[in-house]
Amino acid sequence: MTKVRWGIVWMCFLGTSINYLDRANLSIAMPKIVDDFGISHTLEGLILGAFFWTYALFQLPAGHFIDRLGARIMYTFAVIWWSVFTALTAVASGFVSLFGYRLGLGIGESAAYPANAKVVSQWFPRKERALATSIYDSGARFGSAAALPLVAFVVASLGWRWSFVLTGAIGVLWAIGWYAWYRDPRRHRGPSAEELTYIEEGGARGAGEGEETAESRMRWRDLFRYRTVWGMMLGFFCLNFVIYFFITWFPTYLHDARGFTILKTGFYGVIPAIVAIFGGWLGGWFSDRLYRRTGDLNKARKVCLVGGMLFSSVIALAVVVPTAATALVLLSISYASLTFAAASVWSLPADVAPTQGQVASIGGIQNFASNLAGVGSPFFVGALYDATGSFVVPLVVIGGFALVGALAYAVIVRRVEPLPLLTRHGNVARAA
């Protein structure tokens, strides 16, 4: 049996890595940009946050169009779009142009995760779905970690403008390769008949579901009528509320609260991200193994979701332990627990979608909610830090959000199973 599906998901891993490489390069190049343009810290904060405005908002239409047009077309279009805006940053002349290019970047990057979810839903049986999800999701940590040395080297060697040109070019090359190689399973020349049978009989979305009919088609806005979808939105919001601490305030915490120098922060600060990569892979493997052993998809997903969110709350203890080493261990456990849960978070759209035509749409909806935390979490932590003069209260509150997320997945999401199809008249219909 061929294993083309694993090549597909590693291609998604590369796409996700480029996604995070392109969004991280501005923060690395920002000191040089500030020197060139004389931008204040207030304007600097607005530029860094501009990405999340459009990234969160455009999750909603991105998921819808991926379901309608397919991952091959939309992923290619999205990567070329965000790569162009990455490269355009090289010709920025001040605050207004930088702000505009970051807004454009967020529009393009919004399609990446819903497209990844759609691809995995079509190419992987249920018993491999979480592991496949953990692979492409780990691209976020890999891209963020790789951005620091790569972009710093280019900025130091060629200047900050070239860092955007080169990272933009990498994205265009990936998009060309994706469009040339990727097809849905039945249209791809690579997989053998045995692999196709294995994928389809294992419960991949799209296999045997047939085309949508006028009776089975449902409106996009009707997805908000499901309690499960709202539970997924709240749970993912809480997960990202915690995870954005590591993306935004974590280096400042090490420097201000634990007395790390800039050099020590750069060296030790990557430890939680590296541990989180393995935490995500473990979460995907464990969820799939539990499903194979029990045949209970609800149990396989909820154990990882609820357990991961509960363990991530140890971030609240990091501020009360006496040594920096112990705090770093607790923070690493917290970050890894979040990625442990994330493998099941991104498996949920394929697990619960009424038909294959709503997988990316549900993925976009939950990611829209989760990235509202990208706007709120950094501001919230900064405001509490200013008000109290320490990270104690901010991290205790963040730990509380982790517990709320665990409660959302345990209670509001009743069962992880395909939702009943809602017709345009509001009646429950049987899925094809």
C-alpha cells in the first residue's frame, strides 16, 4: 500500500511553517524598521497587532470558500496572496504602508488552517486523523522557532527589506508545488487502490457522501445553531488565550520576572516551543491510539481536549515557584499540554461536520473565535502587568482561562460525532 497521504500532510506542515515564518519576520526585523522610520512604541504595537484584525475576521469567509472551491485552489491562492504582501513589506515607506501590508498578510494567512483541516479530513481515516493534524499543527512551532535565526541572519547580512523578499519568495515556490501536486484522493495519481480503500473505509470525509442536493444543502449561518460549534469556539478561544502568552509576553516574563539576560532569554526561551512540538505529536498519537483501542471517537478526543487544557493550567504555578528552572519546567508543561490538546481541536471540524461541505467552514468559525484571543490576550496581560507591577495576577488569570476551556470541551461539546444536518427550513435531515 502506498503512503501518499503522509506526503500530503508533510506538505501541509511546510505550508504552516511558512505561514508562521512570514508572520514572525516583522517582529524580528522591527528594531531596524523602528530605527529607519522613527516609529513610536505605540505605532509599533499597532503594526504588530494589525495582522490579527484581518486574520481573525477572514477565517469565516476563508472556510466557506475552501468548502466550495476546494483546498487545491484556495490554499494556492491564499499562499500567493500572503507571500505577495510579505514581499511588499520590503517597499514600505512608513507606518501607513506597513500597517496596510500587515492587514493584507492577515487576509491571506486566514485560509491556512481551515485548508489543512479540509485536506486531512479527505485524506485520512478517523484512526489517523489526530496524528496527521498534530504534524501540520507542529509547523506553527517549527516556523516560529526557525524564523529567529533565519530572519536575524538575513537582516544582519542583507538588511531588513531583503528578509521580506526572500520569505515571500519561499511561499510562492511552495504554492507552485502545491498546485502542481495536490489533488483530492480520487483525482490524485499517487495513491494505490489499496491506500484509497484504506482511506475511504476508515471514515475519511467525502468518501461515499455523494454530492450535496437541494435537500441536503444548508446555509453557512446555520452552523451557529449548533451547541457543539459554540463549545468548540469557547474552548479554542481559551486555548489560544493561554498560548498567546508564549507568543507575545513570554520573553518579557523571563527578562523582568526571572532576571534573564537577552542572551539567556534567546537560549532558554526556545525550550517550551521545542517541548510543545513533541507534545502535539504525542497528543495526536495518543488520541488515535485511544480510538483504535476503544472505537469511541468521543472518548478519544475528549480525554485529550479536557486533559490537555487541565494540565495547561499549571502556568498559574510558574509565578509562585522560587527558581527560574522550575518555572521554565512548568511553562514547558503548560505549552506542551496546549499542543497536546490542539491535535484534537483541529480534528474536531472533520469529526463533527454534518457533511464534507462544512468541514473547512467549521474550522474557520472556531479559528475566528480563537484568534480573538490574539487581539485580547496580549492587551489583557499588559494591562494587568502595568496595574500590578508583576506577572502573578496575569498568569493566575490565564490559568483560569485554561480551566474554562476544559469545562467547555467537557460540558458544552456534548458528543464528538457528526452533527444532524439542518435544512433551510430548520428541520433535521439525515446526512447523505
